[in-house]
Amino acid sequence: MDRTERNLITSFIHSTRIDDSMACPLCLEVYRSPKILPCSHTFCETCLQTLADCHIPKGRFGCPVCSKGVQVPPGGASSFPDNMYLKRNDLEKARKGLWCRSHKRAIELHCLECDELICIICQLTKHKEHSFEDMSCVYGRCQAQLVAEKVRLDEELKTVKEQLLFATKEQRSVLQKNTLVKENIQKRYESMIQAANRYRDEALASLDEVTDDVLLSLVLDLSVVQENMGKLTKKLQRVQQALDSKSGCELVTVAREIKCSEEVVQKLTTKQMTTVFRPVLNFSATPDATLEHMRNYIGNVAKMEIEKLQPEVIVVEQFRCGQAPDTEVYCVCPLENGRVTVSYERSCFPGNVVSQEFNSSGNVLETWPETARRVSWKCLGRGESMFVECRENFVNTFAKSLTPFCLERSPEAATVIRVEVISREPLQTNDVMDFQINCSVHRAFDAHVIEQLFVVLEEAQAPDLQRTVRLYRRPQPDAIATYTPPVAPFQPSDVCFYTLGGHEVLLVADELNDAIHVVNVQDGRLSFARYLAPGCPLLVQPTALNTDTRGRLWVACRGGSIFAFEPTPVMPA
């Protein structure tokens, strides 16, 4: 807005103020049907009628300005004479707010040289030789300016509403995260209490077992000692009797008995106790280490700082499945015909896994009751899909080709996993691979068959339940790399290879930190690169990842929300 426009609006504002001579003293508005009293004061007809009605039946009231008595005519307030000095046209213009304060006349012109709104008298006096324009031009400019201002304010309001929506979602996300962390802490606390009770019972049982063994050895030794003590007591009594008798014959007889019993004495002296060095009950503990283990197991709460870079993906929510906040999606499988197959479960109904096919609007098209357990789905093309059931609590997922990978625990060792490659096409010799890898309890994995690489998401046995992401190169049995996240604690829920910005990367869903890690896979190493869609309020507790034929990433979150991540044309450097 330039100086001329600003002065014009200022002049317009000052000119729109209602002059006192045009306003009724009672209602303070521009006169409507002005009536003059005998005392020369003017009021609106309706105001006078209201005043007269308040003084019925006397029919007389005092002027609100000078208090002089006024008699109401027989016809009421309408019978008071009109104020002919107040013209109807002037009142209408004053009512619209265009009024010259100096000459008490309507505004009709805009002085271009002084940039003021003036009346006819102003034109003939102060602005006599100036240039003018009609007020219709002023109205047009002001209207155009106000329209532009309205558009600007609408855009600002839209931005503020988006910010409010974003802040609201962020607040809801923080509260959901708070609830999740509390649940995790409580679960780990309860598992720790259960483990402590179990270890206490084992320690008490071990104590009773050791005590019984020690007491048994003591009973055997006690019987030997009592036997020896009895024989020695009898022998001592026999000797004492001989000494007390003072009989030579008795002394000789006892001495011969003692000499003849040297063999028995020898046996008595050589028969010792069986437990000379007896086992003792001992208890050892390392309190400092125990407390440190407890602290590490419960976990540490930390605020994760995420740098907000230029968006490399556009996040679009597709639909929701399960319609419950405790819904956990195990697998999301987009088909090339726009349909999506989802396998999910509600935590309040464990073991009741549902597999359904949805259209783009989120309507259920088909439900597979025969897959009422945890499965993984794979798109086969032509709108077809297949699923692989889990084996011994292991989740089977697929490679990026049409080949599913299956993991099966080896019966010889719990930490040896058998990897089996299966093809839906007629089997050829080079289509089947069967080898073993060394890892702990398996949760989920994806494979990159071109590079002969695949990733396993491992989970240790209870009560630790620590999850680890490891990289394998078939057919080697040992992992060649382990992923180290930039933050702790870290709770990976799924992994997926993905082409991002022309580069093949590994994506790791982090359920605990509401994030998806972008991990570089180079030279057999896993290194953190950045977060995908950092700070996105929609990304809350991701549990499943997958890709479609259009190069989009599909993400499922706890609660049943299904999202599609569309790569943007501009990628970050």
C-alpha cells in the first residue's frame, strides 16, 4: 500500500464519522424521521414515541436535552413537526458514513492534489483550483483493495489452520507416544518381575537341594561317629571295671581282651567321617551390575531431534483397517490394480489375525478366514496375490522379485535358521536355494536378490526381547553387518529395500520413535543416512513396509492407518 492509498483510507475513515448535528441525542444514530420539539431540539420519531409511551396517561414529558416540559399531541409523536433543515438525502449519505465534518455536508468528491475526501463547499473554497474525481472511482479502488486484502487474509487463515491442524496432530502423536512408552515400560517391568520371581524360585529350590545334600552327608557322618562313640564307651567301661576290682585275674583277663581286639581297634580308628571338607552354603551377587542391567532393560526415555529437510516424499493417507487404536498391521501388500491386501490383528484379541483386500476407498472387497494367523502377502501380477504362513512363530516375507523367502528354525540348534527360496514358476535347479544362517529369534525380513543380500530383523528371547537388524549375503551363514541406529532406545518393526533418488537403500521402520530410517547398504556395511519424511505427524508407530509397481512406498501404522509415500521430483543432495 503506497502513501496515496494510505492517505485516502485515512481520510475516508475520518470522513465517515457521524457528526453530532446528524445524530439523535437519544439513540445516538443518524436521524430517522426527525421531529422538532417546541424547545427546538430534534429527535427521531420512534425515540419520541417511546418517550411518550413511558409517560402515559399524563401525556407530558421533559425534553431529554433541556428538560423543558413538552405536551404530547393527540396524534402521538408523529404529530410533532418535521425538522425541515435535515434533508433526507443528507441523512442517507450520513447514514452511509460519508460526511464532511467541516461543513456538515455529504462527501461527493476526492481531491487528487490534497488526497482528501471533500464536499461541494470544500471544492469551492479550500480546494478551488484543484483536480477532482468522483467518489465512484474511490469506491472502486477501495473495493479492489479490500478484495485483495480478503484474499490475503484467507490465505493466511488457511495457513494458520494448517499449522493448527499440524500442531494438533503433533500433540496427539506425543500423547500416543507417551501411552506407548508407558505400556512398554510397564510390560518390561512386569516381565522383569516375572523373571525375578522365576529366578527367586529357582534360587530357593537350588538352596533347598544343596541344603538337603549337605544334611544327608551330615546324617551319615553322625551315624558313624555315634557307632564309634558307643564302642569306645563300652571299652572304657570294661577297663574301668577291671581297675576298680583290684583283682589280678580280672586285670589279666581285660588286658588279654584288649590285646586280642587290636584288629577291631584298628578298624575303629581308620573308619573316619565321609565329609572331612564339607561343602558350605554360599550366596554371591553383584548388585551394581544387576541394577545396571535393570536400568538398561527398562530403557531410557530420550527426545529425538530430527532435522527437517526438503521433503523427498509426499505422504498421503489411503484408508484405515481394523478401526481400533490397538490394531497392529503385520503386512501390507499393494496390487497393480489399485487394491491392497492387509493382514492385521488387535492386541486385545491375540491370535485373531484378519486378512482382507481393500479398494482405493478403503472398502473391504474380500476376507480370507483361512488365514486366521500371521501371514505375509506377495503381489504376483495380474491382480493376483499369494500368502505364506509363518512357521514356528517366524514371519515369512518376500524378496522384491516373485520369489518368497521362508525362514525355518533348525531342529539341531535354535539359533540356526534355514533359508528356503521358493518360486511360483516351474522349479528349476537354479531356482531353489537351501542354506542356513546363524541368528536369534526371527521376526521379519526382506531380500534383495540381485545383490544376493537379504536383511533379517532378529528378536532375542524373553525377557530381553532386544531387536537387531542384520545383513546377510547368501549362502554365508554369518551376518556380514549389523545396523547401529543413531538414537536409543530403538524398536525396529519391519525392513524393506527401496529405490530412493535413484539409489537402492534399506528402510527400517522404527515403531518406538515414529520414524523410518534410511540406511545405506555399501560394501557390505549398514550406515544411517537420514530419516524418511522426518517430523511427519501422520507417521505414528509404523509396523509394516512394502513397495508397489509404481515405485511408491506403502507404510502401515499401529491403529490401522495405511499410507502411500510418493517420491517427489526433487531429491535432497
